[in-house]
Amino acid sequence: MDIKESADHEWIDIHIERRRVIWISVLVLAGVLLLAIFTVNMVQDLAERVVTPRAYVPEQRVPETARIPDVSDIKGYAAASARAFERFLDEADRREIYTRLQHFLHINKVDGVLPSYQLLRQGSDWQEIGEPPFALPPEQNWESMVDTLRVIQEEIIPRIGPVTVLSGWRTSSYNAKAGGSKRSKHMHFCGVDLVPERDYSRKELVPILRDIHRDVGKKWDMGLGIYSGVRFHVDTCGYRRW
């Protein structure tokens, strides 16, 4: 016996089929919309990469119009400023060497410890002795500064706060005129003379520095010299204190 569907069954089947078609259409439309959004975002991102590539941006130069003195008074010491350093770089095509030095400090992860130009300050008495305020160390000496910057980053700054370099690399000519030791670590790009940025008295600062040297001096092969006022010397080229 043949089984014949009634008109009601046909209506229900048609209704179900229509709902299925509607849902399929909605899903397809949603998929197309998502694909369109994804495509637009990809195109925009690609356009940004083409128009504005994410390339290395060198350190900005200090504008000549900036109101920055050539010499700054830092805790009573004359320190040549960043603006004076810019002029130093423009002489004798020194900028390329300085850029390589910055890259060297960067790959050794010590470029953010101190402003790198401060490491090239010869001293604070350059005006009196007639020597340039800055000098560039030979590339073979660069490695010597890495551990010194690390000890400043890991031991000095956490205990006394930010510091400023008054003297870093020195030429033999500068060192002799300034009355420095013939074995000065400054001439090996290993030592720096520093002052704290915070307002310490000498009585407050000296015990902290001595504690640091006692606790970690041997670990870092650290030299510590304490001068008048709040100026002090740090290097990592021989364990000693004066």
C-alpha cells in the first residue's frame, strides 16, 4: 500500500526547509562579513608596514635652539652638557664611532644604565687644563665598561638612587694634566667618577658606599674611591678601596 503524505506534512516540510535555508544564509553572510573585516585589517596593517616601516630610529639630536647651557653645574662640578657633546660629535666625523659604541652597549644590555654620552666626559676640570670635555675610547677598550655599568645598575643605583658621571674615559694627555694616576682605570674605559643625584651629605653617603664595597666588592672585582664631598669612583678592574 502506498503511503501518501497529507497537505499538512508538505507544509511542515516546506517550512522546515525554508528555516534551514534562512539559517544557512545567515551563517554564510556572517562568514563573509568576518572574512571581509579580517581582510580589511590585514590590508591596513600591510599598508602601515609599507608606508611607515618599523625601522631603527637613532637617538634624537639636541636642537641647537634648545636652551641648554654648554656647561652644567652638578654638585659644584663643571660638567659639559649634551648640547656640547653634539658639537663634539660633529667635529672630525665622530658620530659613526659613537653610534657603534651605543650599539655595543645595547647588545650587552647596559645601554640604559646611564646616558652613554656621560661616559665620554673626561672630567670636570677640562676648562682649567685646556683639554676637550669629551673623548672617544678605542674600540678594544669598550668591553671594560660593561661590568662597571652592571655594578652601577645592580649595586649602586638600588642603594643610593640615580647617579651622574663627572668623569669616564680619559686620554693619557688629559689624565696627565689633571694629575691622575699613571695607572688610572679611566684610561682603560673601566672607571667612572660619579655623584648621586639625590641630596646626600658626605656623612650619609660614605657608609653606604663602604657597605656596598664590603658586601659585593670581591664579587665584582670592584675598586671604590671616595673623594671630597659626595664624589666617588667606581671600577671593576681590581678589588681595592681608597
